[in-house]
Amino acid sequence: MQPRSPSQRGTRRVIAPPLTLPLLLLFLFFLIQSSGIPFVSATFSEVDISTNIGLLGPSVVGLQDLEESSRMPSVQWGRATGTTRAARGSACQGPCLCIVENDLLIMDCSMVESHSNLTQAFEGITWASIVPLGVNISKAQLVLQSSEITRLPPDAFGGVAFHSVHAKYNHALGPLEEGVLRASYNTLRVLDLRNNNMTSFALSDLRSFEGLEFMSLDDNKVLLLPAWVSGLPRLVHLSLANNIIAALHPEALKGMPALQFLDLHSNRLASVPKAIGDLPNLRSLLLWGNPITTLEPGCVGGLQSLEYLDLSHTLISTLKEEHLWTNTTSPWFLSLHQSPISTIHPRAFHPDHLPFWLDLGDSQVTTLEQEVFLPLVKHMAKQYVVHTDWGKPQIWLTNDVLTCDCSAKWIITNVTLLRHVTATCTHKNIHLRLLDSDFFNIFCY
């Protein structure tokens, strides 16, 4: 039975006689205990642990050496099945805060002041010693965020094996050294190193993390993607955006059969790296914001699962024959938005694998050449797919230079094909679909 709130009890006030007040309080205590209502309490007594664990939410399991726990309040969460308290024997100490969420142990070391301070906190610690007695924990997560630490030396985290590491927004943290996560070789799945001060990809033992699935080094100062960023059979997501990468080692990205998402936007790449062509399961490739000026024929030919290719905000001005031939079997989107592209070869795309969506908005395309665009639009008109974000297959061509003269008659007079083109004629300042088709039939021969 749940105790009723004041609004449920009504407005009548009942004043208990002074002699019955203790009995009333005692009765309410036993009523709550027997009803299984969750409760939260804080005590300053010595920390112990219940034999019947039941987690209602996050539970602090260790703030410092528990020899000093009598001076620290322990947070208790309870429900009908029992209570969970700060566990006796937890090794979390010094600058690190340990929190339990379901079967996950979160170790937040964001208050660390130096690498020596961190190493000392983890000295002699193993997984067996850090898991609270009686708590069912299957994985651990490290959080090191917005700290003043400058480096992470080898074996900085002792024998603790992490499932995920989030070391980000540390403005002075340089490249990770080999062996810094040695104990996590077999357990690490997520490595998030965004917004640090890393000038190189110095984690030369990266291949040892064979179970790694997600890795991000966004917003650092990495210059080169080295050869050891390879041989990761389970890696699905790799993000290296907003660095200053000018080149990829020829051996980089080899041995990554599971890679589906690669983000290299806002770097200094002058061409599409050849290593990218050997990723058969890659679905999304983001290269926008790079100073790419030209493409090599077949540079994405090996991307058999490609669904999204973003080359917007680049310096590509021409698509030549076979530049974007791909063998993808999926409906795919190509963005050349806000690029200086003005010329597209009729065979720039593989005739059997044409894009379903093509964004040429704010480009320098001046005319809708029938030889180039008719095969594309016919292909789009035959498709029966509607994307959640992009809608039906189409071409976007709204810019400041598109001229709708008689060369555009083929599309303006064909209502079926016109549905798949979104464009504005600059000299008429009118949408392509609003032009008078009869005018073009009469005056354009």
C-alpha cells in the first residue's frame, strides 16, 4: 500500500495527542517497511554491504580509501528486495569517483591533477579488487573529462580492464603512449578521445584492441593517420574530423572489414585516400570541408555498401569519366553542395550504380545538360524508395548561376521527370517546376 500525498488525504488537519505521537511514528515506520516503498537515506556510519543487492539508480560505491569511510556519508538506495550501499573493499580512491549503474562501474577521474596523481590512485588495483563485494558488475567505464592532465603514461590504470574510455575535453592532454590501456586489450569496445591536444596518433599498440568497435579523435591536432590504424576486425565507427590530417599511410585502414562509418571532414586532404577504396562494408564516408581538388578514377570503386558520400565544401570543379564509379548495391546519396563544380562527364557515374540523391546546391553548374542529367533523372524516377530525411530520389540544383534556356526543355516538358529535380532558374528567379512548358514546346525546337 502506497502512502497518500497531502492532496489525496484531503484538507482536514488531524493533530495527534503528544502521548500518541511516538506510537504513530513507529506505526508509520513499520508500515513503510512492510509495503516495500523505495527509500533513500544517508548515514555517517561505517560502510557495509547488504547480501541482497537491488539497484534503484546510481549508487556511489567508493569515494576514497574506505579505511576513512567513517568520515564520509554513504549513500544507500533501497527497495523491497534489499539495499545497495558503498561497498566494503572498493579500491576507488584519491581523485576518482566510482558509480554503479546497473551492471556498469563508472570510474570518473576528471578531478585528477597530474599523471602521477592518477598512477598513484590506480597503483596495485586489479579488476577483482575494484568490484564491490556482492555487486554484479560486468564492465567498467573510464571518464576523464575537462581535467588538467598532460599525459597518460604506460599502465596508468593498473590492472583495471575497461569496456569504454571517454578521455575528452582535456585541453593539455597529448598523445596516448603505448601500453597506457594494456589491461584493456581484450575488453575495450569504445575509445573516445575528442577535444584534446593530441598532435599525433601515438597509440602504437592500437591493433591489440581487437574488440574495439568505436573510436573518435575528433577536434585534435593529428597530422597523419599512421599504419597501425589498421587490423581492427570489429571496428564499426572511426571519426577523425576537425584535425589537420594531410595524408593517410598506405597501410592505414587495412584489415577493417566491419568499418561502416568513416568521418574525415574538416581536415587537409587534397585527394580521396586510396586506402578508403578497400573498405567493402563502408556505408558512410564524410570528406566535406577538405581542400580536395580532383578525384582519381575509381577512388570509391571498392565501396560495395556505400550509402552516403559527402564531398561538399571541397574544391572539386570537375567530375571526369569514372571519377565516382562505385559498385554499391545500396541506394546512395552524393553531396557536392557548395563546391565549385561546373562540369560533369556523362560517364562520371557507373551506369548501373547511379546515385539516388544528388545535391548540387550552391555549385557552379550553369545548365541542365540532357546528356548528363537525363540518365540520372530517369534512374531516379524508376525507384520506389523514400528516405526519411531526403524524401524521394531527386537532384537539388539551386544556385546563383543556373540558366533555364532551351537546353532545359527536356526536363521542363516532362512532368514525370520534373518531380525529381529541385532547381531555381536564376535569370527568371523562378522555380523550375513553375515554368510554362507550353512556352518551351512552342519556342524551343
